[in-house]
Amino acid sequence: MSRTYGSGDQHALDWSPGGGGESSRAAADSPWWRRRTLPLPDKDCPMRLRTSVMTTAAALAATGLLVTATPVTPASAAPPRTATAAERDPWHLVDRSPDLVRPKSLTVDASLPTHRARTAVRVTQRLYTFWNTGRTRYLAGTVDPRFRDNTLPAGRPQGPAGLAFASKNFRAAVPDLTCELSDVLISGDKITARLVFRGHFTGTFQGRAGRGQKVEFAAIDIQHLGDDGLIVEDWHIEDNQTLLAQLGA
């Protein structure tokens, strides 16, 4: 393969068989589409290429065939949202009345309006004060008359009457029963509570008399609030295996 020169003093590699001689001159004189040569870049090639591209781009832009993208400037960041009172400190929602139980841990959905969050916390305190004391007056203004227990144990009446029935029967076995409100999570229209019941088996249970055995078991409740802020339904589960073992049943 030999080096030849074509028109315009551009270097080229001769791809003709044998290279050089008449075949090289014939290749140089033939039309460009007949040539079998590859142009070699020279030191001015990048500059000429850049000039050609810029000229072509300008021509296309002038005819409307080239659309230039404008960089999108990100919108200014929205000002930080002011935290609600519940988000800053949910404890201000707690009713400080001395007769009401208070949660040991409280988490409240920050998107809830303050009045709605406060109502949910107070309803929670009143319901579990009922379980802590057995006093049915705490059910008033707490549980809707149409309340439904979705995990109703056998033998317990449906509705608010079922709550009073369960409390009375359990206190017949454990008269000093207390209910600790260990954790409360309020989100949307739901209240989730983790409870710890404590007391002593000094009464009777299924015909069996207690001997003062210590009773302590956990439970989880989910309460559903209606539009008026009253509890309309619930789901609950208790550690009955532990309870029955402690009662000797």
C-alpha cells in the first residue's frame, strides 16, 4: 500500500491493488464516488469540522428545522411546611384530667387537624379509663350506640353492652384489674393501642376460686372512629394463653 496525493493536496491511502503508478493517478482523476481512498485527517481538520457543524446548525436554526432546547430551571423550593402542634409535641393533645389514664407512648398522624387529633386522644383515654376502672360512665360520649365488636368472643353481647358485660365478668375474677395504656398510635380514623392488664386472681373464674395469683397479660386493640369522633367498631386480640395459665384454667 502506497501513499498518493489527490486534488486539494489532501493525503490519502491508496487502496488500489499494487498501489502507486498509473493506478494511483487514475484513482486521483476519477470521480469521488469511484475512488477507493480514505481521507487522512490533518492538523486543521478539527477546526474545519467544528466550523462546518456550526455553520450547518446556524442554517438549520434560521429555517426553523433545528429546535434549540432551553435548559429548564428548577422551580424554587416550596417554603418548608409549618409543623402542626401534634407534630411538634403530641403530648399537648392529652387530657390532663386526674381521673383519666394517660398513654405512656403516643404517636399521632401529623396530617390530622388538631381538633380531630385531640378528639381521638381523648376518646382513647376515656375508653381505657373504663377498662382501668370498670366504670361504665366513661363509655358515654366514647362509643357509638351502633358500635360493633368484629372479634366478639362467644357468649358476649354485641354492641356497647358487650363491653360492660366483659368488664363485669372479668372483674369477678380479678377485682383489682388495671389497664395500662402502654402505646397509642393514631392514624387517620384508626386508633391502635397496646395494653397491659394487671391484677390478682382473688375472685372466681369458671367456678374456680383464686388464691391471689398475680395476673399480667397484654392485648392489642384497633378502634375505628366515625365522623362524629365516636368509636363505631373495633378489633382486639388478647394473650389468653398467658391469662388462662395464670388463672390455672
